[in-house]
Amino acid sequence: MKPLILIGGGGHCKSVIEAAESAGYQIKGILDIPEELGKEVLSTQVIGTDDEIPNFVDKAEFVITIGFIKDPSIRIKLFNLVKESGGKLATIVASTAHVSKYATIGEGTVVMHHAFVNAGAKVGNNVILNTFSNIEHDAVIGDQCHISTGVMVNGDCKIGNNCFIGSQSVLANGIAIGDNIIVGAGSTIRKSIHEKGIYSGNPAILKIKIK
């Protein structure tokens, strides 16, 4: 395994450091904004800025360690910047997570501690599968999503690109969620939803439309 360069030094970065170290990775450093140079996140130092991504392409693999709650645009921008620079994004699976050998996990995705990905599931690129999330058999998760802590994605569900599913939410078996949808914490999604916006409740309903 090549060492890792992490991009973004906030709270989510701490979780990724712990997961990556548990999986046996060496972390070379963090890239962040100029004001954070020299700062340490846990035991890892901010060694440069995003402009220096091309300097590490041959020396390390990358992980985007900026979180996503309402808007994935920064994560998407950084993912594309790494790819355009010729870099490779690592796929991290924490030591206590389980990913079936019959599942597929995309580039740049991080599977946090105690997450579970069952047989036949397909998870896209640059996805966060957070602590205790459960992706059941044959579920499909699109690119650039954040499946938050304790979320239950039941069998045959399909989640589009750029979606955030809040903590402890439950998706009933076989439903579909369109692109660019945010689901608030603790929601129950009983039927498919496609209109772009913010949903919450039990059952989840559209609260705010997003253009």
C-alpha cells in the first residue's frame, strides 16, 4: 500500500485517520488551506495546500477528508482535481467494517468502523459509509454520497448521486432515491422519492425544494 495524503483537516479527517490506520495505512500528511499549515490533526500534520496535489501523485494515494452534510460540491471539486492531476484515490475499509467479497466499492470511498456492506451491493466513488451504516444485499449507492451513522439501507434500494442520508434513517426494501436528495436524521423512507430537496419524518416527506 502506498502512503496516504488526506485532503481536508476538519472533524471528518479525524475519523478517516483512525479508520485508515486501523486498516494498516501509513499517512504521509494532510493538505488544507494555507492558514492551517503546520497544524496537527491527531498525530498527522498539515504539510501543504490543495495546490500541491500534483506534487504527491507519484508518492501517495489520496483520500478526501472533508465531510458532506448539505452540499458535496467541495468533495466533488477535490475528487476531480486529484483525477485531473493523474492521482489515485484510495478505497479505505476500517478494520472492524465488513465488505462482502461479492460487493463492489468505488474509488475514494471510505467505509468506517462497524459498517456493513452485504453481497451484491454496489457503492460508487468518493462515498462516505459512516459508522454502523448497513448497506444490504443488492443495494446501489451512487457517487459522492454520505450514508451517515447508523443508517439502514435495505435490500434492493437504489440511491442516486450526491445524496446525504442522515443518522439512524431507514430505507424500506426496494425503494429508490433520486440524485441530489438530503434526508434528515431519524427519517423513515417508505416509498421512492425523486424530486430534488430535503426530506424528513416518518414517513419522510418533502420539506424544502432545492432548485
